[in-house]
Amino acid sequence: MAPDNIPRSHPALSQILAGLAAGHMPPAPELQQLADLILADESRAIAFDITPRNVEEVVRERSHLFRLVYPEVLDYCQNKGLDRQINIQETLWNLWLPLAIQLAKCRQKLQRPLIQGILGGQGTGKSTLASILRLIHKHLGYNTISLSLDDLYKTYSNLLALNQQDPRLDRRGPPGTHDIKLGLSVLDQLRQPNQQEAIKIPRFDKSAFNGAGDRTQPEIVQGVDIVLFEGWFVGAQPIEPAAFDTAPEPILTEDDRAFARDMNARLKDDYLPLWDRLDRLIVLYPVDYRLSLQWRLQAEHEMIAVGKSGMTDSEIKQFVNYFWKALHPELFIKPLTSNFKLVDMVIEINADHSPGAVYSGFQLDEVQ
């Protein structure tokens, strides 16, 4: 369970961050205010390994890095329109910077490239988080790359053959539509210490073949420090088949339940070796999984409003339901938010796309 006393926007924090954004280092009293605010959010402080003993050092390091990266972060967010959705300064201070610093320290301890898994449904901000972390890590001297589960899709011809074998797999995305051997090969190469040779990172062009998609030219990388491996079910674990007997909507019919059981079996048989390559796992968790449908509807409406083509509301609902029938968030994602043997951190995502509570193996009643 996430704690429910997370401090929201604080006037003092906003004022201090505005000064940092302008390039001014806070005086001692403001540095102390920042330390107090960080420690006041107990679950977040624990998630980022911050204690009264190290908070002063944390504040100074984060303040210096904030001034360094803020112009680039702001530029990125404005180009993406994110400044209309979230408070950039506070998100940078409270989430992006401490997470980037934590991953850098994990990489140092590991003494080989770090594979960081990021699980999140549509609209949770996986791509944004990965882009911001890469930007910050560049300033910290780390070479960070993104690898999406989508990049591991089978080729167009193989997807067509798969659909002929199983007509239910008429969309890419669910278990079975990915090239697991390719993923294992790439991750195993990336995990090697002291990489000397170039590595081909697969990339997938979703626009190819009128939207059916196909493999495109790989990206050539070398000397990678951190890999952000993200996807809508990265790290998801198979469940007991009996759970589908009372599954939530839209798993309603016997055919739905058969499809869900088959996707669960594919997850169990094929994907667990991929997850074994993860060093850490973060879950981006909407406060209500049904927000993914709402977010997709909003995105399509915005595209249509500016003259672009988009799906109808009925088509969007059918599209989202297809993925929920394959791996329902209530059955596969929600259990991970309290399984801290598998998950290192949960970041809740609010209805307006802004990040909310951040927690690890933490319970409020454990705080002394």
C-alpha cells in the first residue's frame, strides 16, 4: 500500500526551485528547508535511500545537478508539451534527479552495465522517464540507452505467420509477438563488463506496412553503462490459471478466459528468462488502471482535432480491451506493487499524468 500523506506542491519548495532554475545556489536556510521537505516525505526518502545522516549531502548534490540539467530538461518537456501536464521543476527535483542519481550509484556498485526494468502501461510516461534519465546521466558521465519491449517484436513476416497460426494474435503486443531469443542475446551482450565491441540494438518501425510494423535498422552502441528496458508488461509474472475463473472485465466469455490463460502460459514459458536479466524493476502504476483508456481517448481526440487521423472511441475501447484481455492490470500488475522481492520501486501516476507517491518495501506503520 502506498502512503497517503505525500506532500504536494509546497510554496517554499516552489520558490527555492525557481531560484535554482535561475542558476542561484540556495543559501544555508533554504538548503535546510529542502532537507526538511525531503525527509518529510518518508516513503520517498526510504525509496531513494535518504536518511537524516546523508540528507545534507543529498541536497547539495541534487541542487548542483538541478542547475546543470534544468535548461535541457525544460527544453525537452516544452517540445513534448509536458509543461502543460506536470510541474517540471518539482518533478525534476522530487523524482527524476534522485532516481537518476540512485541508478548511477547502482551502476557503480555493480561494476558492470545495469539493466533497469521499467513496467508501465500506456500513458504512464515510460518514454519520458527514459529520455529524462538519459539526459541526466549524460551530465553524470554515464552512457544510458533505452530498449523497449516493442523493439523486440517479431518481423512483419513472422507476425503474419503467427496470426495464421493463432488468429487471436491479430495485433502485436501480447505475449508471443516478441523475439525472445533476440532479446536474450542483446541483453546478455549489454550486461558484459568492459564492453569493447559495438552492439546492435534492435529497433521496430511501427509505421511500416501501413501500421502493421516491421524491424528496422538497428542502433549501434558501445560502452553502455545503464540500460532502461521498458514495456507494458516487463517483469510481469504468470499467475494461477484458476484466477481467470473470476477475472474482471473485459474478460467475460469462455473464449476470453481461454485467451487469457493462453497468454499467461506464454508469459510463463517464454518471458521469464528475459526478466531474469533485470537487475532492478520499477513499476509505473496508475492510481486507476482504467486511466489508460481515458488517456488513449484523449490522445486520439487531440490528434483528430489538429487534422490527423485517429481511431473512433469504439475502436480505441476495443484496442485497449484487447490488451486487458491478454494480461489484465488487476491480475498481473497490481500484485507487483506489493511484491518487493521482485520490484524495487513503485511510482504512482495520477490522473493528470503527474507522478504521485513513490515507495519501496515501505509501510507507514513501520515508521518510528
